[in-house]
Amino acid sequence: MTADVPELTAHLGYWLRQVSNHVSHAFARRVAARDVTVAEWAMMRVLYSTQPVAPSQLADEMGMTRGAISKLADRLVAKSLVARQASSTDGRAQSLRLTPQGARMVPDLAALAEENEAECFAHLSSEDRATLRRILKEAVVRLDITTTPME
Amino acid sequence: MTADVPELTAHLGYWLRQVSNHVSHAFARRVAARDVTVAEWAMMRVLYSTQPVAPSQLADEMGMTRGAISKLADRLVAKSLVARQASSTDGRAQSLRLTPQGARMVPDLAALAEENEAECFAHLSSEDRATLRRILKEAVVRLDITTTPME
DNA sequence: TATTGTTATACTCTATAACTATA
DNA sequence: TATAGTTATAGAGTATAACAATA
């Protein structure tokens, strides 16, 4: 009997993943034209508002491990978009910030994010957009999606 | 000026990704107890309904390249959950199907999918669940999310 | 030549764990 | 010992491209 096994499409998780993946990939293609990945953009955007910031704080804010942050920072440093700076008071501490070149790119990348958002959700009524936002935000709160992974 | 650069949280894409990632990771943890990954489960579920099936057809249905299907099938074959069979009429053609062991696992994994779905979306009203489903399904249609990637 | 499938290679994203330097 | 950060390693997921066998 197959009747007792629901289709993949029976789950909200399935539809969520389809749409989310599409939106992310569409955005990835856009920023690839600037030689930047989605995760790199996210870090740059956070740095743009909160600067300079310790890698460990960034890990908390972005919900990633310190190792992942370190590797991501490496890539951005190699592209001269981010700079590391040692703390003068604590020999262990580092801080990250955008280089002038990195900072200059942020508004440009933000425009691509706007473009992507517009293109992906243009077909929704403004009411549906608001509803979708409300439901997703509620889910983030209820599912407690803010915690850094295990260390 | 920072005022002209919207926060990451301004975008529906951001919230979508947060929730979608959480749901997928929660499911990944569940099926990991059965030594199966999310992509492996998806292939097993499709095979359960459509069996036997050619790798190329599976690639179309799952929106993956043939190379990716081949690699995924390799893993499932190594776990004795899927079997390859050569076509008797076309020397190039292969077909994939679940082994009896693989087929027996499907209802079990499906139960984990139900569990995950319930846990992740239990907090939503049934109206919100229906609305979310409608909006996401519409998006899949409007964004034309069905096409296989480039070959 | 075109098609089916596999293999080789590469890259993103992320994790865990070991390690270094400092506190 | 505890903490900050980096590095090493691994693995999922996916892509592109080259390839072998067959049609």
C-alpha cells in the first residue's frame, strides 16, 4: 500500500524549501556578477551597521560557528573587502570591519537585494506579502531560531 | 549614511531562508538517526511512487542534474536501499528502484517527516497554514520553479 | 552525431575538533 | 584553566565538464 505515505508535496516544509532555494539562488546569481556570495553579502551587510565587531559576536549574530566566521572572513579579506584588526587591550581579540572598498560596495549589493526581492515577490498582493512576513516572523520566534549552533 | 541601505531583515527572502533552513535542519537531524540525509529521503520517496525510473527522468522530476542524481544513487546503493538495473532493450539505459529494505524504510521516514512538519508548524492556526501553503504554491507557479538546472 | 549515464573536479556552506596564543 | 580566534578535516549538496557506451 502506498496510500499511507503522504507525498513530499503534502508538507509545508517542501514548498518552503522550493521557494526559499529559488529566491536564494536567484540572489546568488545576481551578486556573483560582483564576485560575492550570499554568505559574504550577509556578513558585509552586518558589518556595515555594526563596525568594528569581534568574530565571536558576529558568530552569535549570524548564527554561525566561530570557525565558519573565520573562514568567511578569510575570503573577504582576500578580496580586500574586509580587514582584521588586533585589539590593543586584549592580545587574543580581533575585530573585523569593512575596508573603504567593501563599504562602497554595500549600497550596490543592497540594490541587487532589492531587485531580487521585487522580482521574486512582485506577483504577490501587498496583503499576501504582509501576511507571509507575519507568519514567517512568528515562526522564527516560536521555533526559537536565533541560537548559534553547537560549539 | 546608512539610512539608504535596508537591513537584511527587510526582505521576505531573509525570513524565508531562516524558517526554511530551520525546518530542513530539524528534519535532517531526525532522519540522521536512520543514517539517511534529506536528499536521500527525497529520492527514496519519489522512487516509492514511481518505480522503476530512469536516472534522467528522476533528474527532471527532482530538479537536479544527472551527475547529482548519479552521486545520490551511489550513496543509496552503497547503503543497499536502492538498486540499479540495466535495461534489456537499450544498452545505455539504467533504472533505479528501492530494494525491499529501502521500501520498508519509507513509511518509517514518512512518519518522521510528519513529526517534523507537526512540530515546526503546530503553532500556526489552520487558516495560516492554508494561507502559507497557498502563497508558496502560487510562488512556485509564478517563479516557474520546476526546471532542471543547466546541462 | 545524439543520448544515457558515470566520473572527475570544484566550490559553497557548514560542522566538529584540535590547536595557538593569551588571559 | 578559560577564552578568542584560527586551522584542519569532513561531508552534504550541487554544478560543470569530460568521458564511455550505445543508439
